[in-house]
Amino acid sequence: MRWQFLEPNPIWHEAIVTVPQFPTLKNKPDWKNRETHVFLYFQKDGSVTSQLQQVVTLEGDRLGLRTTAIMPKLLEPAACGTADDGWAETVVRIN
């Protein structure tokens, strides 16, 4: 990927990012995929880490959420939080 930060005289930065994949579930619940996102975390050492998130609709119109681990691991906590931060406790976490 390629990006610039909002700064005077911005320069281009580049990184190759490997997006982690979800592990295979032993028992996959019946769901309808709503959306899939890739979260990118820019670290102070210039590296970029990523996390995959899937939002699904479960039986009874409940929301389900799957997220992978952040790969590679963050050097320090993300200032913006992670992909599953901010979701209500009523959302079903699928592992």
C-alpha cells in the first residue's frame, strides 16, 4: 500500500501488508455476511499492521462480530482503539 500523512511537503510511504485470515470454525453458525473490513494500524517505527473484521447478521436479527488478531502485534496500544472496540456488549463475538 502507499500513503501520505497530512503534513507540510508530504512524502509517499510504502508498505506491504499481509491481512490475517479467519481461522476455520468448527461449528459455523447460520449467518448472513453484512460487511468485511480491513483495519490498518500505522506504528511509530513506520511499520503497518492489520486486522480483519467481519460483521454478520445472526438468527433473530442479532449482530455478530469476528475479528482476527492484529498481525504483526502492535508495538503499543492503538490511539484509536482496535476493530472490536466501540461495539455494544450485545453484539455476539464469534471465535
